[in-house]
Amino acid sequence: MNPDDPMSAAYLETIEPIVAVKAARLVETKTRVRFAPQFPRETSTPYDAVCDAVCESENRHPAPARDCRCGFHAVPSRTDLWRLHFQKESVILDVELAGVVIEHEFGWRAGHQAILGVQLPATCTKRWCGRPVAGVAPFVPTAYQLGLDNCRQLRPVCSRCGKRRLIPVADLASKLCVEVTVDGAAQSMVSVSGA
């Protein structure tokens, strides 16, 4: 199967969810913290921990479609994340994919996604820092513009770089309603069912 040829992909409707891994960004809207695509389009919108994919092309159709690149993209394991062009400010998501799923050589595109957990990198993503991550904080990207209206991009940072705007790991888990860990550390923080 060739991932660049959408017609060569296997099209399936899953009964059992597929457990996979993906990269995403965190954003802060006026009301809460949400997830955003790693490479958003002008029509992209933030999404929640459990949601259905929406095609962002001009030909709106149910996602994913065989002849489009829409849907939630994921790969089988963390060692395959390079296929998604992982960015420094991105976070790793453990997800369950369901509904219509298109399988290709490198992974899947799915119509439904449930985020099981978020993994932040071990070290601060601010240039030249290298201190342990304590949470996320807003920042203005220079080389990369997020393209999502009314959102501030968040990036994993240490407590010093986050200053007064830091959202600590425990608070982040509560806001996202999913488990949040720092680079697989045992200090995993879990929200209490939507708290």
C-alpha cells in the first residue's frame, strides 16, 4: 500500500477500537484547554478528548474519505512518530481510533478518536533551557503560526519559563479530562472523571 495513493488504502469499519499514537498541539481558547492539529489549515478547529473528525477541505464530506487526507492520523507506536513530522512543541497522544478507519502503509486515518493520555516531553521546549517540564504555558510562535483563530498555543515548559502563566501538569490533566504524564514519568496525573 502506498500512503500517497489514497485509493490503495484499506477501508474498514472497526468494531474494536485500534490503539495508536499521534502528535498534536495544545491550545487555550477563551473557555478551556483543547487539542489542535499539528499542522492546522485555515479551517481547522480545536477538538476535545473524544470527538469525530471533520473534513477541512472545500468538498465537505464525512471523514475519513478514501480520496482525501481527512481524518485523525495516527501511527502504531512512538517509534513511528517521525512519520507524522513531530514538532518540538507537540505532545504525544495515546488514542483509540474507531468508526470508519482507513489503514495505509504507515498507520491509520480515522473518523472517531478518543484520547487516552497525553505525554509531555521531559525537558522544557523553550530554546536553550533544558530544565524539567512542569506544565504548559502560552507562547507566540515565530517560525510557525498556528492559524487557529481565538486560540493561544501552549507549549511544554519548566516552572521558570512558564512564570505566572504556567498550567501545572495536574491542572492540565483536569482541564483536558485525560491522564497527563511527563515523558512517561511515574508522576502521572489523572483527572477525576471530568473534574
